[in-house]
Amino acid sequence: MAEQFLTTRRDKFKEFLQGVVTWSRKWSFWPIPIGTACCGIEYMAIVASHFDISRWGAEVVRFSPRQADLMVIAGTITRKMGEVVRRVWEQMAEPKWVIAFGSCASTGNGIYQTYSVLDGVDKVIPVDVYVAGCPPRPEAFLEALEYLQNKIENKKEYFKKLEEEKKIIQVEGKTIIVGGEIIKPSIR
Ligand code: SF4
């Protein structure tokens, strides 16, 4: 009886601890931006006061891969740069996530399709979520953050809702944010 009681308490404690870890991960992304073109400027706007990214706990931008868990690819990635991006990504500790922000990062962008540009950063690293647009709206990036938060929590009903509202589409196993509702900034 006593043993059963102890086992139950231990399981409950493990569950509680897992919940705390998940909650902490969800609310404390430390992004490392790879801003190689105009989307980099868009990303700077997102982390400025107007959009108050702290509401998602993702304002602590790091420029060391060892202190970051979210890579944000914001801009064109050339073949030469692809090797560097891969090396930086490898130096990040697990668990880690990647957002391909904008058409260039996601697909190479039709207008720049040349021999020197990668057809999407997913040719060198795995991407968790793609944000459509050239450039995407800041709100679309915030939706990508919310998507990742719910992915960490594995909230299936949230993904269903997004698909119903046509805010995300799935193409060949890739999740693409196509929304970007205007979210009223907290500071004007
Ligand atoms: S997607 Fe458009 S805005 Fe973004 S880096 Fe490419 S060209 Fe610039």
C-alpha cells in the first residue's frame, strides 16, 4: 500500500515537473536571428517596442548559438552562407526550433532564383514553420511563435482551429503560416 502511494506520488511529481519544463520552454524562446536581407529589417521591427514581443517571451535575442534555442532565418541564404547557417545551427543545444521567415528563407524566392541561392534554408537545416510573404507582416511572425508554443505543448485542437480558419496550410509535410492578423500593438 505504502509502495503504491509512493509510486503514485512520484508519477504525479514527474508529471508536474514535465509541465513546468514545458511551460518554461514555451514562454522563453531565446532567438538567434540570421538576418541576411530585407526580412532582417522586418525582424528588427518585430522585436522593437511597437509589437512588444515580450508578450510571447521571445525578446531575449542572442548572438551566440550556445545561448539560443530558436533560429530565425530572415532573408536570402546563398549556398556559401548555407554552410555557415548549418554550423551555427549545429552549435545550438537541443531542443531547438527554426522559423523560415519570408519567401527567400522558405523557397529562395522566385525573383532571386540563381545558381548561387539556396531554394530554401530547409536544404541545409530542418525547419519547423515557414512564414509566407515578401516580407511577411510582423503579425505573421507572432503567429509563427504561437504555433511553436502550441507545438511544444502538443495542442492538437489549436492546429485544427488554425487549419479551419485557413491561417496555416500543410504542403508536402511543411507547415506554412499564411495569416498574420493585425494584432493591436500594446504600445503606440
Ligand atoms: S522575402 Fe522579400 S522582403 Fe524578405 S528578404 Fe526576400 S526579398 Fe526581401
